[in-house]
Amino acid sequence: MTGQSNARHRCVAAVSARPWLVAVAATSLLAGGCGMLDDPVKERWASRTEFSSCGDVSLDQGEEIKKKAAREIACLRESLKSSKSAELKVTYLTVEGDPIREYYRLTAQGRLEVYTDSTDDRYSDRKWSFAKCYTPEWLIEVSCDQ
């Protein structure tokens, strides 16, 4: 009976180890989904000090920001003139229809920061990116060094 008893113990040990492995795998997957393995630019955006908002603009394909967001751009320009901080969110669609979100932040020192969220664009790297400009001449359509 000792041979059968040993076989039973091995079987029980293998069966009891299986839930442990499943738990470890599930914890790893949840950790990735809960932000423990997140994008550092996204984390920097999430932990930022919020500035006063100049609004939230959604553009359809082919729509120009100058035409749709004149009031919001004027808000940023006024902030630049008065050395006040402000931010603006602009969402536009890729050719395939995927949304890209850009967050324009103007600091009181006149620096423009641009955070881009491409996580919903199926044909991109699906990450966040960051760029900044000092003394921007034209807000929104400015090219910043990354």
C-alpha cells in the first residue's frame, strides 16, 4: 500500500500546485492591467498639476482646428500673453478612424508641452509621447522637439 500511497501524494501535490500556478499567472496579468507596468509618459500626465482648462475639442476627419476651435486657441493665446498656465485637449481621428488625443499645456513661463495619447490607434506603437517647445510662435500647430 505504500506504493499506492506515494502515488496518491504525488498526484495530490501536482493537483494542489496547479491552482498556485494559475494564481501567479492571473496576478501577473492583473498587475499589467492595473498600471504597475504602465507607460512612464502616461504616468507623468496622470500625476501632473492641472492647469486651468481652455476646453476639449473633438475634430472629425479632415476638420481644421483653426476653424473649429477658435475660442479655445484664443484662450491659450491669452494665457501666453498674460503668463498664465492653461491646457487644452484635442481629439482627432486617424485615416482609419482611430482616436488620437493631444493635450497642450502652456506653462506660466511660456513653455508649451504636448502629450499625445496614441493608445487607441491600432496602427501605432499604442503609447504616449511627449514634446516641449520654448516660446512657441503658433500654438497648436507647432512642431516641438521630442
